[in-house]
Amino acid sequence: IVLAQAAQKAHWGEWTWRAALDHQFTSSVLGYVSYNRGFKSGAYNAVAYADKPVAPGLLVAYEAGLKSEWFNRRLRANLSGFYSDYEDLQVSVFANSTQMQLNAANAEIFGAEAELAAVPVPGLTARLALGWMPTAKYVDFNDGRGVDLSGNRMILAPEVTATVALDFEKEVALVDRVVDPTPPHHVTGLIFSRVEPRGHSTAKIVAEVPALPGTAAFGIIALGA
């Protein structure tokens, strides 16, 4: 196999920064605004290294929101809105059965997030997070095959997302060592190991259900001595 020779080099650099202001409205409520500028380096396509490299991507992001705690910190409520403007966003496309990186000239995202966390009883924390992105689109994007994808929704950017989680912490017998050297047994998402107790520790039982059909995660974790 004879590979085409290509002697190329490129240098990319950009200043990035973040600026934020916040104000404590009350002892329980804090408001903030922020400006963020991000940078992702350019790159060469491994399967087409003789081609022009993918340009670096730039991101300018704005965010404003409120963070609050109530009832002696037993309830936390956060709300935020955000806008992100991408320039030369790097995306992956398939051309002739080959995956390649290209630049979508411009893209933008606009949305909001809300988070609730409550401690109804000692050791138990319930969490709820909701996300809404009515706008997540390629403003200007030609996929390299002559197809204009401008105005299409960005991939991996659902309009609505939701996550529900429960955390429970309780003092239990300490996990001193695993007696059974074989890997833990996995049964319906739960992990079990035979152990010898000594002293006390904290066990954390976590259940998390993301907003994806048919998916859930459960686990039991032993922490510290």
C-alpha cells in the first residue's frame, strides 16, 4: 500500500476566559450572570490527512440564573437560562462509508434548566432536573457532499430532558474486605459482594432514571471507614 505523501503543519491558538457577576439577594437566594468564551483546537482527518485540516471551533456562551436554598437547606431550587453561539463547530459526517470531521460554519443553542433537590428525611435526598432547548440548530452548515443542512436541529440535542434520582445514606457494617475473590454478581442492575463486617461505614443506595425509554441505573456503594 502506497500512501500519499503530505507534509502539513498548522498552529492554532486563542484566548479563552470566563467572566461572572453574582448578587446575594437574600440569605437564601443568589443570582448570577456569566460570559464564557471557549476554544477547541483544529485537527487533521486521519483518513484524509492530505486534505485541509478542520478549523478550530469557537464558542461564546451566556448564562443567567438563580440559586436558592430553603427550610434550613432541606430544599434547593435552581433555575438558569442560557444561550450558546458556535463558530466553526466541528461535526462528524459519513462520506463514502468513512467518518470525517467537518466544520459547520455556525450553530446556536438557546434553553433553560431547572433543578430541585429535597431532603424529606435524614439520609434521603430526592432530585429532579428538567431541561428545555427550543433552539439547537445549525445556522449555516454544508455537509461536504453538497447537502445544505442549515436550519436542521443539532444531533444529541433533545428539546426536553428530565432526570429523577434518589440518594439514601445509612450507617451500616463496614465493608472490610471481599471474601469471594470472584467478580461481583450482577442481578437486574444491582451489585452484590460477600463481605466481612467490621465497625461502621456509610452505604449509599442510588437510583437514577434518565429521560430515555427503557433505561435506569441502580447501585449500592460502600464509602469510607
